[in-house]
Amino acid sequence: MKTIKTIILAAVLTMAWGCSSGDDTPANINNKEGQGEQQWTGSTFAASEKPTWAIDWSSNVTKPDWQEPDATRFECSMTMLIRLGQELTPYSTDNDMMAVFIDGECRCVSYRNQLQNGRVAFLLHVKGTGDEANRRMELRYYCDRLHHLNVTSAISPFVPNNVMDKTYQIDFNIDKGSTKYPLATNLTVMLPKQLPFVETSGDMLAVFVGGECRGIGYQGGDLYDGWRVKVVGTQAGETAEIRYYSADKAGIYTILKTFTLSGSLQQENISF
């Protein structure tokens, strides 16, 4: 009789343990809704309105004292039109400045012009000599509202007395030569095939470093799979995390797996 009771008790315990294990696995806990923050297999979830993620470009650079060069020293000039990108335009004021340097010497200072289409542009007349043809130039832009400075040599070399065609009409984005965030990682984020939500056009993806937004993603659509994000940084090796806003679930998934920024092309595969 004692043996029979022991067998029955063991069977009951086995059934109880089996039920408990099946209900408390992460996969089942993760799918409970209406409990505030939830733990998913590869992320945490928190109910939220659609976020207003944005990179903070504000800096602390003092306005530079750029001076026009003595035009009598130079027999040639080069003309360029630099147009601010959409991300920079809202921050532009009449106190902004743009300059071009050759061998560390200022060869042009320009101030902003408001175009009829609402864009902001700087007309540059760079001074130089015939002997300086094809000499590398450095473009510098100071945004007074943000106290932010851009410095880049990624422009055309000096072309004496050039014809100002489309080659010298350049669109300038805030991340180009940023002194606050000199590093840029072109990141592709691949989502898993099985998702705990329905993807919609209202979804968002962003990359954060130390709680600070460093890049907003956009969906590839028909051109390519995944999300594309240009992630800005201070140096290679910064630890980053991905956050995903689901309009379907009205909340934000924070991916638990972190990664380091390389400053070049990079791909991350995530899970929820």
C-alpha cells in the first residue's frame, strides 16, 4: 500500500512540475500583455507613445574669428555653392558662417542666403593662385544656434577660375565632418522572420549609446532588406544598443544584445 502511495505522489509531482515549467518558460512569460514592462527572449518591452527620437547636435564650440583674405595676393578664384541639408536648415540663422582653408590659411568667408524654395545656401569665392591648382581644400561650417563646427576635406580641390556648374553645387549634411561626432557607422539591422508584432509604416528604429540617441533608421523597402542607420559616434568601440518602436504594440522594444561601433560598414542581426 505504501508503495502505491509513493508512485501516485511521484506522478502528481511530475505533472505539477511539467505544468509549471510549461507556463513559466520565457517564451510564455514574454507573451503576457498588459503588465507594463515585459521580458522578451532578446529584448525588454515597455508601453509607450510614439517616441520623438533625435540626435542632439548641440555643442560648445566658440564662434570662430574667420577673416577674409587679402584679395590682392591672389590672381585666381574658385566659386562654389553649398546648400544645407534638411537636418541642418531648421537650426540655421544669420549668425552662421562658412569658410574655406588652403594649407591652414583662410581663403574665403561666406554668410548664409535664404533661397526661394526655403533652403539655405552659402556662395563661396575661394581665393588662390594658378600654382595652387588641384590643391586640397578644407571646408568649415559654424552653426551658431547649435554652437557646432563642421570641418571636412571631402570637397573638390581648388580649380582656378572654374565654371560654376552642378559639380560645384554641393549639399552639406550636419554629420559631414562633425567635430562633435567625427565617427560614422553605416549600420544595417536585420529583423528575425518571426516577430511578436505586425510591422507597419509607423514603426521606428534607433541606435543609442549611453542612453543618447545616435542614429535614426529607415526601412529598406523594395531596395534591400533590413533597416539602414547612419550611427554617429565619438570614437570606434563605443557600446551601442538598438531600440524598436512598434506601432502595432504601442511600445518600445530594447534589444538586450549590445554591440560596438566600428566606424565603417556593419550589420547586426537582432531578436525579440
